[in-house]
Amino acid sequence: MHNELPYRIRRSDRASRVRVSVDPTGGVEVVLPRRSPASAAPAAVAELRPWIERRLRECSAVRAAIAARGATLPYLGTPLALTPQEGRTRVHRRGEQLLVPGDPERATAAIERWYRRAAAKEIAPRLDAAAQALGTTYTTLSIRGQRTRWGSCSARGAMSFNWRLLLAPEPVLDYVVWHEACHLRVMDHSPRFWALVRRHCPDYEEHRRWLRLQGSTLVL
């Protein structure tokens, strides 16, 4: 007999159907439309149990990977030791140390700001080189913090990249830059597009797979 899966129930006036979600901490939530019977919750959990258990394992692996970093943060594959300093308001890198504010709440916000600035400096020259190699140009570059998107290219050539890519190994960042730069030539994901990516980033499938499996660990 299966062990019971703990979950919480939330009623919603806006929900039109039963929804089940698993948050990064491993909590399971069942959202019920206001008029749904209470029995709909255990029925949904039973039906989706294999998916829920898979997501719980994934979340557990993510938490373990983040915990394994200890008092360090990755920067394009290099671990940087976090060194809190009282009175500090801005983050500064000194070799393989990251000098951060002593207050943990201020430190997190300051670290994100530092990674955003660093992302612009890392990505701009890579994107310039890729666009030149492809014989094309882009219009703007922005650094964002989307939860599920690593980069984008608009039809007008506006490029955006996720600052969290700096928490990944350097080849992964390079792949995403090439991926989006290739969209300047081919806007869809047709075989022609992937052939263009492969021409400039032969190992792209390996880096794409890494992002799919490890992308959830790219958090502070």
C-alpha cells in the first residue's frame, strides 16, 4: 500500500479546474475550484502520484545541489567563496572571493545586483562576436531574471538574457548566446535553425541537456 502523500488544499474562485503543483521546498498544493467537492483533492493526488513523486525527487536533488555549494557561489564554473563584511553595501570580487554585506537579507539582493552587472559585461562581447560571425546585428541587449527562460530574441533584434546563466558553467552560457544569436538569422526552431546552431556550437545538445537537468539549481 502506498504511503500517504502530504498536501495542502487551497480553494480558488478563479480556478476552473483542479490543479496540483509542487514547490521548490517540496510542498504539494492542490488548488480546487470553489464548487469542487473535497474528494477531488485526493483523487487528483492519486492520479498524478507518479508525476508528484518525480517532481519531489527533482526538488530534493536541487536542494542537495544547492546545499553542497556551502558558503560559495558558482561563477561560470568557478566557485567564489562568500566573505561577509559588516558595513558593506555593494558586492566586490577579489580573486576567488566575493565580498558581500554582512546582513544576509541585504547580501542576497546585493549579490543579485552584482551578478546582473557581471552578466551584461560577460554577455555583450560574446553576443557581439556571435552576431558578427553570423553576419547580422541586434538592436538592444537587456539582462533579466525570468524563472523559466534563459534568453530571447525578438523579431526586431531585441536580445535578452537571464543573469542566472552566470551560475552555470561557461560553455552553457556560450551555448545560450549562440542559440539566441542564431535566431537573428532564423526565428523558428526548424532543422535549419538547429543546423546553424550546431555549426557554431557543435556540442550544443550537451549544454541544452545540462540546462534542462540542472537549470533549477541556478539560484542564489
